[in-house]
Amino acid sequence: MKKLFPLISIFALCGSIAHAQNTNLAYEIVEGLTTEVGQRLAGTEGEAKARAWGAQKLKSLGFSNVHIETYDMPTWVRGAETGEVVTPYNQKLMLTALGNSAATPTQGLSAKVIGFSSLEALKLVPDEVVKGKIVYVTHNMKATQNGSGYGAFGPARFVGPNIAAKKGAAAYLLRSLGTDNKRSPHTGVTRFEDGVLPIPSAALSIPDAENLDRMLKRSKGDLTIHLTLTPKQIGMQQSGNLVAEVQGTDPKAGIIVVAGHLDSWDLGTGAIDDAAGVAIVAAAAKNIMDMGKPKRTIRVIWMGSEEVGGFGSDAYYEAHKNENFVMASESDFGADRVWAFAYKLPESAKALGERLQKGFANMGIVYDRGAANGGADVEKIIENGAAVIDLKQDGTHYFDLHHTPDDTLDKIDPAALQQNVDAWTFMLKEVANAPEDLTPVKK
Amino acid sequence: MKKLFPLISIFALCGSIAHAQNTNLAYEIVEGLTTEVGQRLAGTEGEAKARAWGAQKLKSLGFSNVHIETYDMPTWVRGAETGEVVTPYNQKLMLTALGNSAATPTQGLSAKVIGFSSLEALKLVPDEVVKGKIVYVTHNMKATQNGSGYGAFGPARFVGPNIAAKKGAAAYLLRSLGTDNKRSPHTGVTRFEDGVLPIPSAALSIPDAENLDRMLKRSKGDLTIHLTLTPKQIGMQQSGNLVAEVQGTDPKAGIIVVAGHLDSWDLGTGAIDDAAGVAIVAAAAKNIMDMGKPKRTIRVIWMGSEEVGGFGSDAYYEAHKNENFVMASESDFGADRVWAFAYKLPESAKALGERLQKGFANMGIVYDRGAANGGADVEKIIENGAAVIDLKQDGTHYFDLHHTPDDTLDKIDPAALQQNVDAWTFMLKEVANAPEDLTPVKK
């Protein structure tokens, strides 16, 4: 383990507390969750175990009002998944089904492959060109610090299978939405429109996609893949959100929501996505708790089922939309350091924004004047008028690991994780105790 | 693709030829073999296809006397392989069977796990401590430039399963002999003594081994794994060595052997182990061919079945031991640059050694005064008196990939591969044309 970031120096800069506690808590949470629970696919027993584990952990840390709010959600589970090029060469492919993929017959299906250099290229061809074939779509995603490649190239996964299904394709293969060169395919959810019959859909690891590119180039349209995927939709299952609070002294000052998501994809142990996020927000809230009661209540929410469609945040919003949420913030972009921050605060809290800018500058964190958006777990609360602060993590290496078997504890640098906690602690201390009025202007 | 190393500058230094050809040949061979053939486990159809592919390639390049020498060998093939911790936690493990592993029952076996911090620690315990249990051995292998960690920690794979089997263990698990942090387990051969009943034996990926370490620490002796391995020994199968020559002008001056191995492990496509090696020696020999006939014949051998026990080199030596081999050299340590060289030459060829030292110094390659050993494919020829020159590749990252699914084309830096070809070309030109007598002093 590397030397931990000296938290005390941050607080010395902020000038408000004399010493720091809990410098190892975030790592301890990630370590515990990935070791004692592991994968926690939404709607499965793994996710339920994670809620129980988390509730016990948050209670033991002294949080108030620790409870689980359950809801039911449609659940998809992985089955067998194999693929191989059978003509003109013979190569096994490392691939993984996308969430909501249909199954092939148990013995698999064999079909000719037609490759496209982009999703746009697939959209342009007449249906008969792809009918009955396995559609393969590649792309040109590169690593970026802000993760913008995922938005730009993501539709090849998000909607590519639906487009191929509507054109009559037998199955859909994708170059993983990743920036690594490992034989670890990247899963993730895909969505089929109502009335469209889902097709088997999988992502190839990047070395496999590159080998397929070379084989396709040589084969001149005569390349066959045998594909076996046996995932299942298992109907409505229970999921839940885990909630805990640091209670404030002034109930009228409103509630601050800090969130991450407890569910993970099933291939790895969900260390960076998103054990890190739930650990960061909880460890920062615990730091505030240990400083004495803040003015505003801080509500920590470890959301369920973010990966598969945000059923947890939808359920939470529906049940709580009339509460006085004044600010919401989310950590769900790995465990690398916070390099920038953005915010949207009411006019009344201009001075708070200036204090945040000054404090973050002291921590080497850049003020980004662009839009603050929150994230999937808090977006409805923000749309409803709550202020938002984004602590932007360095995502340069995030898509090397995202949704792969390689999302494991060893990928986390404890010092970078602690820098996140330090940044969140500073932010929460300022916002929870701000004398300014944060009451949202309702739309 | 990165810019290729400018071969011409090397030859300018050597002062002997005006221009360079074939600057892309080694990469072209690796690309072809990994794309059109892929994995080529010894004794299987993949290895046979590789021989056919290679024979066609070497003929097309103008080599003389291109032919395959077949032999039969005992063959082991991989089956299903899964493992999971079932108590006190529930975690799937990414693991792979070791070559010569026995199978579990089809439905798998469940047993308590006993962990050892080293092979030495396992050796020390009485048999009854491990009887009926799954033995798990970890180790402390680190990356080294010369690869010496493999020799030091390798016995945990080479002989660990045999030791555990003799003590009555139900199965054997190993932290992969690797230096990476990927979920890619490292396979490799293990050997059971005659009369010892083989047990199921597998390597865990390093993140899985580290997670198992954490789980074992928490479980206080009460951790159960369910393990399923269904590999098979399929009896004697045909393998073969592929041979090609650049014929020399002086049949009495002896034959130079340059080798790599054509077989690979079955998890990846064998790019660094050892498509790179066969490509390097062939591309260098082709460069010599294109300079006009050398004095000595250069015999290129792409050996079969190196990975599983050296049946190919044994068969080759038995059939050819009476030929006049004056020097043997092998490339089988990846595709990173040559950083050092060592040699053992007869006294009569002292001047040749000095020319090699001078030329390699010009190429930034260090003279290593330690022993030159050749390698598994040529060791018997060397033991029989042939001179040997080792071109030592940088192995710092070799054990990140060795024997894993991640041994694929994308891991090769074409510039580093070409630096190998340049170094081998220089060496072969000097040795093949040396006026000195290289005739070995027979033991």
C-alpha cells in the first residue's frame, strides 16, 4: 500500500480543524465490500448481501437513520458466453453479453459476419444487407480525462443492438467501449425499444476486436462466427437503496444528498464502479459527523440498480420528491483524483461558491465554469431544483477497467482515493454549514 | 503502428551493406501467425496448421530445404475450468488449469482450502495437515529485467502440484507466476513423478489470488472452494519441427542453428511466446540470405512442443546429433529489445567474440560476461559442444503476459521487434562469415 495522502495538511489549509480522523475509512469500505461481498448485480443475491453489509457498516460508523428502502425491478442475469471464428480461420473470442441481451439457442448460432467501422455506417445500409447476419460494429474511442469518449462512442452499445435488431440481424457484436488492450470485455446495459425483439448482443475484448478486424479484412465477406449466449430475464426481483444520515441542527436549512451506487456489474468486484464512490461519500460524511453536528442534514444514499437502468434513483425520487433537498452530489467515476469541480448554486449562495473556488484552488483542484450535472443517481433531484456540485475525477484510465472483470481492488491507489475523501470533506463542510440560503427556486 | 527502427543506420555502423530490406518481415510473420492461426497448443490441430502456415511462408521467402520433421508426443488438452469460493463468502475465481493437471469430477469438487505463503512452507507441514484439502500456494515474484524471478518462484508451479499430490491434497491452486494485476491467469506445464497420481491443479489470476489471501485471512481456516477442471490426456499425437536453411558456400565450416518455438499455450495467440522468436530468427536469416551466400549454412528451426516438455528439441537432437553444429542460438523471451548479450565461443574464435562486442556496443547492447546458456530448444546441441550466443531481451514486462490470454499481437512494439532482428542480423552475419575455426571440441 502506498503512503496515504496527509489529510491533516488539507485541513490546515482550510484552517478549521486541528486534526483528521478516518484517513483509511474509504479504502476499508472498498476492501470490505470487494472481499466479503464481491460482485453485486442489481436484483440478485449479491446486491442484497451488499445492502446488508453496508447497513451494518454504516450503523457501526455511527450514522443515524440507517435503513434500506426496497423496490422491485426487472432483472437480467448472465449465462454461458462463448464465441469463435469458425471460417476462414479458427479463433476463440473473448466476449461478454450486454445487459438485456437475448439468448442464442443453447447450442449457439452460426452466421456470417458483416463489419461496420461505426454505428453511423450501420445505420446507412439497407436492411437486406444485414438480415440474418451477425453485425459487428467497431469504433474509435480514445482515453480522455473527462470521460467524454464514452458519450461520443457509447451509442454503439446503448442503441446499436436495437438498430441491428430492427434491421433483422441475427446477433450483434461490439468492440468493447474501452481504452485498454486486455482480453477483458466490457459489459454494460443495452436497450431494445418496445416491440423490438431483442437479439443476442455481446462485446468483444479489444484485442479480440482487433484480431477480428484483421480476419475480416482478409476474409472478403466470408467469415463465420459461432456464438453462444444464454442470459435470462428472470422477471421482477427485489432491489433497494441504502440510506444513512448525519443529522443537522437546523431542519429548515434543507437536506444535502450525497450518493454513489451499491450495485455493480457481475464480471469484476465493482471496486472502482462504484465501491469507491459509496466509500468516498460515506467517509466524507463520517468526517463531518466527527467534527460535531453540521447545520444541514447530510443524507448518504448508496443507490441500487444504477448500472441496469436507474430503478433505484427513480424509486427514491418518487418516494422523496417533496423533501427539501438543497444540494445533491454524486461520486461515480472511479477512484482517481479529483482534478476539477463545477457547480450550480442559487444566486443567494454566491459567496459559498467563491469560498469553494478558493478552497479547491488550495487543494490544486481547478474550477470548471462549465455545467454541473450531478449524475444518474441524483439527476431527478437536481432537475427538481436542488443545487449541484460536481467533483470531477480523472477518468484517463477509467475506461481501461469499466465494466470488466478487471474492476478489482488492486486497481485502486489508496492515496488517490483519500484525495477524493479530502475534497468531499471540504465541500460538505462548507455546504452543510453555509449561512447562505440554499432553498431551491422550484420550477 | 509506431515508426520502425531505422535498420539502415545499424548497417551503416557495421559498414558492410548499403541498404536494408525486410524491415517489416518479423512483424508480418507475427501478425500472420496470430491472425490466421492463433493458438497452437503442442500436439493439436492448431500446431499442425502453424507448421503448414510456416512452411508456406518460409518457402515463399526463398529459404532452402524447407521441410517438417514429425514425431509423436503425449498430449494434454484443456477442458472446462471454473472455481468459486462458496464459504464464508461467495466469489467466482478466474483460474486456469496447469498443463498435465488431472480433472476433477465433471460436477467439480468442494474442499476446505489451506494456504501457504511459499512452496517451502508447504514442504514443511506433515501430510495429515493437507490431506483431502485444496492446497493454495502464493509467492512473492517480482518483475526483473533478466526474468530471474521465474526461476526463483517457478517451482511453485513446476513441482508444487506433485508435492501436494504426494501429501494427499485434493487439488492444488497457485498464485499465477506473473507480475501483472490482470484477471488473466498464467498457465504452464507442471510435472508429476512416475507413480504419483496427478491432482487437479490450476493457477489463479493475481487479483483473484490477492482476494483469496484476504478471504483466507478473515476465514480462520474455514474457507471452501468449489473447483471444476475437465482437462484430458489424449495420448500420443503428432507434432513436428519446421526446418529451413540459408545454404552456405563452405559445407565444412559447419552449421549455425537459430531457433524459436512454433507451439504456444492455448489461452492467447502466442504473439510474444513465441511467434516473436520464430519471426526474429527467420527475418534475420532472410536478411543474411539477401546479402548473398554466407560461408556457413544457417539452419532456422521452428521447434514444436517446447511449452509442454521439449519433445521437439529432443526429437531434433536425436535425429541430427552427428551433424557439424558449430553454433546455436535461440529467441524465446518475448519481443522487447535486446539489451545484453553473452557468448561461449571456442578459443580459436576469440577475435570473433571481440568483433561481436564492438558491434553490439555500437548498437547499445551490453556485453554480459556471465554464462551463455542457449535455451530449451538448443540446449542439447550446446551441451554437445556447439558454441552459443545469447541475445538477451528485456524481460521486465514479459511475465505480465507470459502464458496468459493476453499474449496477443497488440502487445508487440514493432520497433522493439525490429531492434531484435537488427541485432540478430548483425550477429548472424559475423558468425556465418567468420574466418575463424568454430569446430566444437567434442566432450
